[in-house]
Amino acid sequence: MKLESNSFHDQEMILRVHTCDGEDRSPHLVWSGAPEGTESFALSVIDPDAPGGDFIHWLMVNIPGQVREIAEGAEPPQGSEEITNDFGKKAYGGPCPPSGTHRYFFTIYALDTDKLSSVDKRNFLDEVNRHEIVSAQLMGKYSRR
């Protein structure tokens, strides 16, 4: 499976518009090559370089199995569910590093179930890993001026 974006390329800088210094608009995401048996998708955006360890910017589950794209700044696909992130909100929260250049890992997971229940940020990875068929990752970087 492959995850790409028209908003930024793998290993490159994320545009200001997608950060707390800009409009905090979620970037475009598109994925391909989902294997047979994929019932739904889950999405995570995590900054492993945060001072306190992994900082969760965006979590989403129950993305319908036929969906292959999330447009820039779009509402979550119908039927999907956003999970409260480390900003204390359910919507996308863009890069906002306190210092230095941080990496932001966007990961899409193909799952063998159409619905995950009772998922929160503490058990997200456990629940997703239990049903993961395959995943794909895209990494962007950001540093504040």
C-alpha cells in the first residue's frame, strides 16, 4: 500500500498552511494498493520528536473501505470517527513544534474489520494493530520561524 499527498512530499517540509502558524488545514492524503479483505481504514498523525514523546495530531477510525482519499481541509469521510488528539480536540491539529525541526508521521492502516468501537488515544494503536492487514506511511517535517 502507498500513501501520498499533493500537499507535501515524503521527507519534505510541510507547508505553513497546514500548521498552527497558518490555517491549521489538514493536508490532502491519497492511498492506493489496499489489499483484498480491507474492510476499513484508520489514520494517525504522530510527532515522535515532541519533548514528552509521541504527540498525537490526528486519529481517525472507521474510514469506509471504499474511500481512498481525503481532500485538503475536508471534513472526515462519512461514517468515519475522529478520536480526541493531544490538543484535546477531535479535528486535525497541525504541526506546532516548540523548537527545532520535528517529523510528522502520517500513517494509513488497512483493517480487516469495518468498525472499531470504544477507541481512544490510549488504545488506538492496540486496537488498530489487532486488525491491521498492512499500513503505509508518509513523513513530513516542520520547524517554526
